[in-house]
Amino acid sequence: MKITIHKGSQEIGGNCIQVSAGKTTILLDAGLPLSADSQPVDLSHLSVDALLVSHPHQDHFGLMATLPPGTSVYIGRLARSLIDAPQVFLGRDRYALDFHDFKAWQPFTIGEFTITPYLVDHSATDAYAFLIEAEGKRLFYSGDLRSHGRTGKLFDNLIRRPIRDIDLLFLEGTMLHRSNDQFPDEKAVENTIFQTIRQQKNISFVLASSQNIDRIVSAYRACKRAGKLLVIDIYTAWVLEQLQQITQNTPAMDWDEIRVFATHSQDERLKANPDYFGDFRKRLYRHRVKREELHATPKSFLYFGKMSSFRLIDEFKNAAAPVNAIYSQWLGYLDGTHTDYFGSDRISACRTDPAVNFVYAHTSGHAPLKDLQKLAAALKPKMLVPIHTEDAEGFRSNFEHVTTLMDGETFVLN
């Protein structure tokens, strides 16, 4: 196998790894860099047979549309739905690519490669690691993963029944120097949300990604315990609708404790795309909550929103009964350098606003060091190559058989 890391060897996000065997070339992810200082990879000139997308986060699929026309893209069925949804709600064209679905743990072939997708626990649903086999060699790409989410058993299974004879392990290292101790798992997040809302005098907002299904579940469970109603927007309702493809056990808009708040802009997207949404709009309005209902009894509700929800938060500000803003994402988004996250400056200002009770409740979508060490010890790779990390050299003091590669460097796995 011939391997080139185009992006991701020295930074978090932007993963893009090229692997070739014989006459077949594939890419593992085609991610958009998270840092504004990092230049995206030019993929337009690459001649590849296929792209494998590990999960529906922009830093892993965001550049796939720049690949040459006709390039095959292999992605989980639900993940494909989740990358289409933002395009439609933002008024953009859906991705016109040659998509192929795969199923967890079922091998498939691309030219000279045999690929087995392993479903993993991550903050994005339908996330996968990949076992890549060709020319008598076995490569394992971790993608992004963790053990402390609501599907942590998937990580445990990798430890209990490890894949054998791994020649090279690409291991993510997002949390190499970060702590997850304050909120070690989703249950800790749920408990903080519950404690915040159970005796609230005003409405509360959870600010998180609509595609973080574990976080929606945590918010829903907290509402059940506290006797509150969970309010979601149309986009979040549509995301949960997609989950029904694979499970009936995640919250949905027709559950008794859930209401949908319909904004004009999102409703216009439904009306503009009737073939895409089908009867969704008609069913959605059966579960609608109106703005006046929120204002009438604000303490009855927990609103699951995003940083762009700052205008709605402003409506409920009250120094005598502060609105709760439960921030449930990486705190780095509030440092003033992520201007592409609309509303981040306004949410950051909430931390010092006397009319807002700012609460932090977030657990990482990535495995802490101790879990990465468990995985590496179980897989026993002959070679471990860091990826998705800001400190590849730091792996040497924490893992065995580490080889660091630089972006653009080609390595032959003999």
C-alpha cells in the first residue's frame, strides 16, 4: 500500500488520506479544515476511484464536492441524509455525487481493496471506522470515536473483540492534551441540564448541534425528569425524522413531550421543496408551539437551539428571572476567532449578562487519552500513525510503535 496524508497529520479536522494498492486509489475522508489559518486541500486534480466518508461532520466530508465529477462516494445511508439536510435548509443544491451506501460490519470491495466499516460511538450519528485490506496488508482508520456516549458499547466491542494483525493504525488524537473530567459522559450532561431546568422561573435554552443526537436525547431525558416540554426547530425535527430510518427509540416530533417551533425561514424551505419533504410539513404542524405559548408559560419549556438562537434568547431576558443558556458545545467556539459560527459573539456575551444564567454542559465527541490507549493496546498495531491531532509527536510518549507522517509525505507500507 502507498499512503499519503493530504491533511490532518498536524491539526484537528480536515482529514484527507490517500491510499493506493495496485491500480486502485481511495481517499479516507475529504474534510474541510476547522482552522481559518489552514488551507484546504485541492482535490480537483486527484485521480481516485472512491472516497470513504467516516461520518457527517464538515471536517471529514466538506471538500467532497471538489473531487472530479463521477468520483464514487461511500457513506452510511443515514449520514448521507444528514449531509443533504443542511444543503436544503440553506437553499443550496444537494450534492450531485455518485453515492454508494454500506452497512456496518459488512465488507465490500473497491477495486483491489476490501473494506469493512465499523460503527463507532461519536457525537455524529452513523459514524464509522474502517478496516482497509489489500496486498496482504491491513490498515485500520479510527475516524472520530469515543466510549462515553450513549452507544459506548460499540467502543467496548472493539476492545473486547479486537481486530487482529493490524499493520497500520491511523488513530485520532483530538483529546491528547484535553480533559473530559468535568463532564465525563452524556449522563453528566443530562444531570446538569436537569438540575438547571427543574425549578426554572424562565425558559431555558440548550445550545448544541441538531445533529448531535446524544445531546438531544440528554435534553429530552432531562425534560422528562423535570416535567418540562422540549421545543425543537423545524430543522431539528427533520434530522430526528431521518433517524427513524434506523431506530424508533430516539425522540421524534410526535412524542408527547416534544413541540416544534416553526420559524418563517425554515417553513419557507419546506414549502419550496415539497418533493423532498413529502407530508412532513403537514405532520409537523400538528405538534407546533407558537411564540405566544412560549411567552405565556416560559418556565414550562426547554428550547433546543443553536448559537443563531440569540434573538429568541433576547426575547426572554429578564434580570429578575434570568433565562438559562445551557451551552453544550466546545467552548473554543466562543473565543472570538470562529466568526463563521453565526451568533457566537452574542452567545459569548451571555456569559456576563445579568439577565442570562450561562451554564456549560458538554462532553466531547472524542475519546480521551486513556481510552485511546486502551484501543491501541487491544488492536496491537505494528505501526501507529497519529491523525486529527495538534501534537503528533506527543503520541510517542503515550503509545508504542509510533510513526509520524507530515502532510504531503508519501509512505509505502511493505
